[in-house]
Amino acid sequence: PNCVLELFRSALLEHKLVLVSSSLSQLTAAAEALCCLLWPMRWQGVYIPLLPAVLAEIMQSPVPFLLGIHKQVHDFAVAAEPPLLPPDAVVADLDAGEVLVPAALGLLPALPNAQLLTPALEAFRASSLATRPLHSYEEPADLAFPARAVGARETTDSA
């Protein structure tokens, strides 16, 4: 629940948000869920729930964004010289269940009634786990478009 609240708070403050996962379907679901949490407000920044590797440079954009990237793209963006992942981006590793808020952003303001939100999110999480086994989010849709190595180009035979 604390990770969800951190993402929610960062979205309300229109920070740069990067969702990272090895599951493509989980990225889309998480991005849509975050947008739904903002209701009745709407995310006004750049919204790309599945950012292709060839467009990784979009992370250098100076505007608020909500991007979902595959774990391989994240590793490439961090290792690139200069790094493509901006130092002021809030990164949520969905596989590990961690949200990394950069020190450059300072302390985020507290959410009002956070003591009421945390038990509600925990109850929702418990009921979700009871009805659906852990890691069942890995849908066959993830297998439809297998991830290529970052930077690899598709080759076609023109004979």
C-alpha cells in the first residue's frame, strides 16, 4: 500500500513516473490503475504505458510523463552514456514492489487521511490475492510479442 500511495502522491505532483516490469501486460494494467486512482482528475502529461525501446530517448523530455518500460529497456537506459533515465524520475519496479523517489525531489508532502487509505489498500490487496494467485498477471499476451534485445534490428530477407 505504501508504494501505491507514493506513486499516487508523485502523480498528483506531476512528477516524471517510470513503471518498470518484465511483464508487458502488468505495465499497462499498472499505468491504467494509476490513472484511475487520479479520478476525478486526469493525467495531463505524456502517457505511454508501453514505451518501445527505440523511443527510449523520450525519457529525456522536460515535461511530466507516465511511461511503462520493459526491464531490459530500463537496464539499457540506466547503462547508456549519458543515462537516458532522468535523475528526477520516480521509478516503480513492479516486479520487486519498490518505488524509488530520487533525493533531488526532496520529501514529498504527506497525503491527507493517509491513515485511512493504507488499511483500505491493504484490505483490497488481501482480497485480490485470495481470488487470484500471485504472478498470474503473466498473461499469454506477453508471449505474443517476445522482447528483442535492446538495440537489435529486425532483419528481413528480400529475395
